[in-house]
Amino acid sequence: MTPAIKLLERGKHAHQVLRYEHDKQAESFGLEAVEKLSLEAPTVFKTLVAELDSGKLVVAIVPVTHQLNLKQLAKAAGAKKAQMALPAKVESTTGYVLGGVSPLGQKKALPTFIDESATQFELIYCSAGKRGLEIELAPQLLASLTRAAFAPLAA
């Protein structure tokens, strides 16, 4: 059980865990989840970590069908610039491996931003903290648990 799942279960928050057999050859972890779980692609979100020009790390949650707009993320975070954080920094800060980074249960709570498109869905999917595991939950619950703000982030 991952820290993300433990967090949801401890708080008795409404969620569902979905499992699939992860293929190490998959080019996109998020699109692999869409395909193997037969989900609607716009409802599946990836968790990305970026570094602001101040050196501060932030989390961006965007649909797997889109790229992260770093300028929009910087603006939402009140910074001038943002760039993708180095993989080693992401893993050491979040406690998760790339391709399995969950926005929930990270080792260090980071400022978090969710693409505003999530608000149009009753339920969305994000990583449960391990490749091959997804969590289904309400976007408002995800925002509440991560203290996230909704913002336009998808390019």
C-alpha cells in the first residue's frame, strides 16, 4: 500500500484504487493507464514537479493528453519562470519514482496546482504512487487534500 492510498484510507475519503499490469516498454505512463483501464483520456491526470526561478518546487497536475504550460504554471505560482525539476530531485522530494508520482502522500508537501479542466468532471484519476496503480476521486477532494489551486496549466 502506498502513502497516497494510506492517506485516503486513514481519512475515510471516497476513492477507488484501480490496478493494471504496467508494461516497462510503455512510452507514456498516463496513456498506458487510459488504455489498460479503458478510461476516458481527459479524466486521467499526470503529476509533474517543476522548479520555479526561486528554486522552490511545485506540483502541477495536468491531463495526460496535454503538456504542461510552464509559463502558466509560473504565473499561477507567482513566479517569473518554471522548468521541469530534475528526476532525482523529484524522487527524493516526493518519495515516489517517476511514472508513479502521486500528488497525495508525498514526503514533503509542495504547493500544488491542478489544471482547471479537472473541475468539469465528477471523478478524475491520478497516480496512486506506483506504476500500475491509479486512484479515482473527486477533483475537489484532491484539491482539498493537497491544498491545491485550480489554474489553466495545460498547453
